[in-house]
Amino acid sequence: MRTNLLRCFAASSACFVIILSVLGRGVRNQGARSEPSSPLAQAHSSLERGNPEEAIQTLSSYLQNYPRDTSVRMLLGEAFAIAGQSDRAEAEFQRVLQITPNNYFALAALAGLHDRAGHPEKAEPMLARAVKLSHGTRQTRTQWAAVLARLHRYKEAESALAGLPPPSSREERIAFYRLKGSVALGLGNPSAAAAEMEKALLLKPNDVGLNVATAAAEVHSNNWQRAARLVGPAYSLNHDPGIGLVLLEAQLGGSDDVKQTLESLRATSLPPEETVALHQRIAEVLTTYGQFSESIEDFKKAAELEPERADLAFNLALAQFKAGHLGEALVSADKCREVGDSADLEDLLGDIQEGRGDNLAAVRSYQAAVALAPAEEKYRVSLAVELIRHKSFEAAKVVLKQAEELLPSSWRIQLALGMVEFFAGSDEQASRILVHAADLAPEPFTALGYLGDIQMDQAAVPDPVALDRLCQYADHHPKEGKMQFYCGALTLKRDYTSGDRAHIDDIVRRLQAAANLLPKDNAPSHCELGKIYSWVEQWARARQEMEVCARMDTDLAESHYHLAKIYQHIGQPERARQEMKLYDAAAQRQADENARRDETMKTFLYKIQNIPHR
């Protein structure tokens, strides 16, 4: 919805193309004749009366005697363009360029033809050259920026507009602000986009189109109430479904009652094809805001009107699945398969069947998805996830190793393979693979997080390669508390085993940083600080840190155990005995290793299914 709505941001940039196609303005500065201007005046008058054919006749007659008059030829090209004769318009602009090769007006006009014909990629290099030849006039830079925005090259469009003052005429100024809003939105700055649209609206506050476009910008900026105020009155007056969709999104975002708006939209009388599009858009807006149950009615209506469309049938099944209507979702998915099977559909069927407890059918569907799209990562991950969920680790390994052969650079496949090894009890192999996953990932935090947890759970000395990789990331990301903790705690584990005290200051620094950076999850950091202070016999600090740890997480058995040892050492045997009792109670509550792995499995399965695939 948002993408479509905000197309109207740049809609008026077409007026720039017409304005900047120059209509003869200023062209004489580039070598045109200064002789009789009456043909230009007559042609302008004809165009103003909406009679481009008359203008064409006047200008063509004049050019028979003065074929090199570029100002007249430029206006003739524009007259042809207005008359819908783009080929002849292009020929005139090309002729101007033959006479004056550096005529940036002709370049801009020619670019305008290509842009209006839906070929901004052809227009852009012409406009880039026009900007250079004109030394960056406001008109050429603005037209160039509009084309760059249509090509989604928003950063370049922003640079083209940088420092330009708004035009003086109201309509051009409105279009200028709308273009800047479109560019800001493309750059991911919805607040700036909304601000630009509000500037445009101030110039023409009663313009319905501007109100709708500004409301769409405010929706992107999460200013729901403002958006609803902008379009609510307009929708009440004319019940235009496009305006109603903006209002619906504003109300959904602001958690307002949408019943009346939905009823009105659904009652809109349109031709069948437009009715399908409307119900599809209503459903898509609803699903964007998590209203899956409400969206089912509209997906059903659209699918009934166009039963041959597989996308509508699929979206209906997906909405029913998301709403928890698994039986209906299965029926819809089966009907969708009759229209046409796809890997996405089989993947969805697998999810539905898994939700219904039909595990064998789910596996078959995931396998079918892989068969239909063998080179797609996500379907192999779905199949592996299903096998992992039911602890078929060896089968999951086979699936992932096959995927590894096809997709050797996929960090998600490596992440899944590493975690399967961990769930199967092969911690060493898991760590090796997770290091590789971290090396492949554009952002390795997820893989390193699991690697750190595995190394912390091991009784053995940390794997040196794993420790080095964790500390390397911590060094490059000093504000990442979790990695500071892993590096500090695992270095302590290694050095305590070997008796090496050379890194104590660095360990303390990292653990203190972790405690400060993780205020809601810093009990383990305080525990590790208590351990290191105990090791170097700084008993007061050791007691302080371990007491903080025990107070923050009473179920952390090791905090009570180490605190008991500290109390014993400083001559408080009664408190030591109390802590040992607390240790025994916490140890009974604390999950065993298998239970911890099961909990890790649940969080992993959720996380990997929500990692975007390429």
C-alpha cells in the first residue's frame, strides 16, 4: 500500500518535464535567430487555446524559410509532443542538436520525451549531460533529480537538488516540494518526506490530491492522527476508494475503529476488474497491520471474482493460516494447487500441515518445495527446520549438506548446520561451522551469539579459533555488550585453567563494559567479575560482585556456589552454609543440559525462520 500511495509524491514531477521542455523560453541564447518573433507568438497563442495542430502548421511554414531557427524548431517539437506525435517531436529535437550540439534545452526536451514514454533510463544520461552543459541551472537539475528518483537512485537525486531554492511560481514550487518528499522517502527518511509534503500543502490547502499525498507521507512517518484528519473529510464527501485506503491505513496505524471505513470501502460499486483490485488492496493493508482475520473476507471476494489467479488464492490461504484457521487454510491451499503449484505454495502447505500436527505430510510438502526450486535457500531451510523440530538431526544434516554443496556461500545454511551439530551433541563440530557461518555473514552477530553460548556451556577450555573470532568482533564493536561478555568470560575460563594472569586487566575491562551495556541482563557479567576477583584474591570486590549477581538472578546456581566459597574464605561459615542451601535449591530448579538445548532449539527455530532470505 505504502509504495503505491507514495507514487503520487512524484506524480507532479511530470509538470517539470513540460515546463523544462522549454516551449522556446530562453533558447535564443544558444544560437537561435533573433528575426521575426511573430510565428512564435502565433504558435504560443495556438497552444494556449489547445490547438497544437494550428501551431504545427504555423511553425512548419516558417521553418521552410528559416530551417536553422532553433527556438522555432524547439517549439515545433513541443507542439508535436502535445499533439501526441512523439516521433516527430523527437526528430525536431534531434535536428536542433545537429544545429547546436551543446543545446541543453534540446537535450532536456528529448529526455522529457523518453521519460514520458516510460524510459527514464534513456532520459537520465541526457539530463546528466544537460546539467553539465548548463552549469547546473535549477530547471535542468530539478528535471534530472525527478528522473533519478524514478530510477530509485535517491542519493544522486538528493545531490542534484542540494542547495536549489524553490521555484517562484506556486505550481512549480508545489511540484518541487513533492519531488523532495519523494526523494526523502526513498532515502528512508519519512519524517523529512512528510515535512516537504506539508510545505506543498500550505500552498494549496484545499487541493484533494495534495491532502491525500500528504496524508500518505504522514502515514509513513507514523503520524496517524494527522493523516486521518487530512483525508477523513475528503472521503466523507466523495467516497473515493483511493482516499478511503489512505484513511484505512491511518486508522489502523492509530488503532482507531475501522469498521465504518471498511464497510464503506467494501460497498464501493466498481467494474469487476477494479473491484478485485480494491478488495486485494484492502486485504493487503489489513495484513500489513496484522489484521489477518479481517483480511480473509476481502481475499475471498477477490479470489471468487478471479478464480484463475493463483496469487489471490495463495494470499487467501496465507491469511487463513496466519489467522489460525488451519482447516480453511488447507482447503484454500489445495485449491490454489489446482490453479498452479509453486515452491511458495508447497512451503505454505508444509507450515499449515505442521500446525495441524501432520508432520509426515509437512515433510513431504517441504520436500516438494525443494524439488520445485532446488536452488532456493529458504525451502531447504524450511525442510531442515521441520526435521530439527522433531529431532531428526541426522536427516536434517543430510538436507543441509546437500544445500551446502549447492549454496556454499550461504551463511544461513552454515548457521543451521552448525546448530544441528550442537543439538546432536557435537559441540566441537558445531563451533567450527558457526565460525565459518560468521565469516560468511554480512552481519555475524547471530552466528557469534550461538557460538558464544556453546563455548560458555562447555566445561572444556574454549576453542581458540572461536575465542579469537568472538574477541575480534568485540574489539570492532565496543558497544556490543554481549560480545564483550563472551570475550571476557571465555578468556577468563581459558586463563584460569592455564594459570596465566597476563590478561586480567583486559578481562575486567570487558566484563565491566558488559555489565554497563547490558543493564537488564548483566547478572552473568557480575558473576564473572566475582570469579576473577576471587582468583586474584580481591575478596571484598569478589563478594560485592557475586552478591549483585545472586540478587539479580536468584536461580543462577553458580552465583550461590561461588558466594558460599567467598564467605567461607573470609570467615563467615554461617553465611556460607546459607548460600550452599540456596545453591542446592537453585540447582534443582535449573534446567539440565538437555532441557537447555531444547530451549535453545525453540529460540533458534523461531529466529532462523524470521531471518530474511536472499
